[in-house]
Amino acid sequence: MSKKNKQKLSQSQLDRNKKISSLKTMYFNRFLMVRYILAVMVFASFFLAFLSWQTFTGYAASALLVFAALPMWELGNMYGKAEPSVKWTRRYYMVQLVFNCGLCLVCWMAPMSSVLPFFADVLAARILATVLLAAGGVLCVLCLRRLDKIEAGRDKQLARIRFFEEKYRLQI
């Protein structure tokens, strides 16, 4: 085999490897929103735990931080997998949603110094806390809906992935 044919062969193999890498990235990016919102939730839980330390809210936020390690591991290890399992991610978002809704109710029923000690016990603080917690709840619902679409195969990204697989005759 001549040097030119070897170079062509290696170039075609290189192109194929690039396409397979692109395909793996496309599968990985189906969960992009879920990963970013998980990062937001982890940082929010960290600050809530830090600012509310030695209260029930601080302990609950710390527990959420520990629990968040499972979906972080799960989402981080899905590169190169066509059909990853996201059971811990789904559970985390459900628990986070329940936590946000529960804390929303507790903000209106208990003194703010016992729930969120960094807020004053005034109406504006209760409204601000409720808005922030409700926004977190909406993000959880959006992630759960996204996970449902991905598991059912109804997300737009999957159609693009299938087209790419058929066009280049690839599988991972």
C-alpha cells in the first residue's frame, strides 16, 4: 500500500472519528438544560445552607447538596451513551420541587427568623422569598418535562441526531 493510500485511509478514519465524537456530543447535549439548572440548584442550595446554618432550612439545604451528588455523577457519566438512565436526576428534581413548595408555605406560616434568618420579618421579604422559591420550582418542573420528552423520544434534538446517524451511517 502506498503512502498516499495510507494517508487517505487515515484521513477517512479521522473523519469518521470526528463524526462519532460529534454524535456523542449531540447525545450528551440533549441534557444541557438539565445540567445547567442542576448547577444553579446546587449553588442556590449551597448559599441557602451557608446563610441558614443551624436552622432546619440550612440542614435541609445541606441534605439537598449531598443528594445532588448522585444526579451530578449521573449527568457527568452519560457522554457517549445513546440511552442514558436519569433516575437519580428525576428524583432530585422531584425532591427539590417538594422542598421549594414546602419552604414557600413555611415562609408564610412561621417567623422568617426561624425559616430564613438572613431575611427580616416583613412582607417584602416573604414575597421575595416566595418569588425566588417559586422560580426554583418552575425550573424543576421545566427539567422534569424535559426529561419526560427525552425519555419518550419526543425532543427535537433526537430527530437531528437520527438524521445525522442515517446520513453518515453511524452508531455509538
